[in-house]
Amino acid sequence: MVVNGEFIKLDIPPLMDRHHLFIPIRALASLGLSYSFNAKTKMTTVQNKNGDYLKITANSHSSSNNGQDVQIEVPAQNREGRILVPLRFVSESLGYDIYFEPIRQFVFINAKDYSFDSSILEQEDLQAARKAAIALPIKADFKTLGTSDGHRLHSYTFPIGRADVYYLLDGMFTFVEIKKGQALAIGQLFRERRVPSIAVGNISPNMSLDTDPIMELYNHGNVLFTEYEDNTAKASYTEQDWIFYRKEDEDGHLFRPHTKAS
């Protein structure tokens, strides 16, 4: 989940039920919302900084929005002692915009007054710039290939010294460039042994990952961010004739350096 351009880590995985995404109420703090839970009545009260509030009862379709009765299509749920609330209903009711990106299956939530600062991508701190780049939703003007079922590894590869272009590898290649604060997919490629390649967008299924012009940017060194299923991450660099890697435990911030090796 990405909130106002920042990756947010959930303490438990979200739940998808009948095409509705549920998150634990603790995660609402990342939206700048306060919340309370009454264990006796099973009611959760969520409030934004302007004082607008929602009252939601677990397993009930009835709720209250600033004192007005409203109906929830899919009610909040109690799973293993955790209250999970419908993300879109809560976010939009309290003044947030929500967008689901199908390529990575990421959820992006922004406050009404949030806008991306494109100058972040031009700062000297390339680590921060690249992290901001992958925190933008990827948009495409073509029908995407979807996601690779069962493939949980995500890696992002950038050219030396740049944060405005990268390719994502998560079972397929997605080539992205950032223009005017938007991450735009150039195209996607799915390639597997003994299976015909599939490509969409401005990509040929026969493209060479070694010699195609789109790969020229990466042939003289790059940086590779890899996220693992156990909530750790590693970054391998081939810049300025040296290599090191960064890895962190699940309590840290992504890409914080812990060790360095030549």
C-alpha cells in the first residue's frame, strides 16, 4: 500500500473478499486517521483531522457517517481477533482518493491536497529518488498482461545515475518511464522457455534483452532493487566500478544500508 507517495507496511496481510479490499484498523493511522475500537459493542470509530468520522460495526452492513446512517456493501470483519475494514469505503468517506494499480496489484491512497513533487526525481540522493519513482502508480494506455500467478519476487532496475526510467521484473518485464510526475508503461514482455513470447505496448515479442535499443541504458551499469517475500530487501549496484548490497530486517526502512562489499 502506498499513502501520499510513501510505502506503508501492514502488520498483517490485507484481505480480499468479494472484490473488496480490507485492511486492519491499525493501518488507518498511516492515512492520518485516528481510530478507536469498543470491544463490547464491536464498533470502530474512525476520524480524520477535520473531525469527520465513521462508526463501523463488525459484521454489520449499517454504519454512521457524521451521524447519518449509511449502508456498507460488505461489512467490516473480525478475523482472528483483528478488525479489518473495507478500505475504499473508509478512505473515500473521509476524503481520500484511492487507486488500484493492476500491474503490481498495489493500492495507492492520496489525500485530496496531495500532489507529487517531480523535483524529487532530480535530487542528488538517487536512493530516495528511485524509491519515490517506484512509489508512483504505473499507468498504461494498452491492455496489460496482468500479473504472474504465484510470483512474489519484485525487482526494479535503473540505469546509472537516473531515477526517471526503470524496468520491473515480477515474472514478466514491464518497462516504465516517468514524465511530468506520471509513471507510464512503455510495454510489457512475458518470456519463458519453450513458450512463445508475449508482448504488449511498444515492445516486440522478439526483442533481445541484450541488444535491443530499450536496454542500451542498462548496459553500462545499473542498480537493482529486489523485494523478498519475508519483508526483506536487497539492492545490488554496478555504478562507478564498485558493487555493494543492502539488506534490512522487517522492522527497518527499505534500502537502508547495513553492509557493503566490493
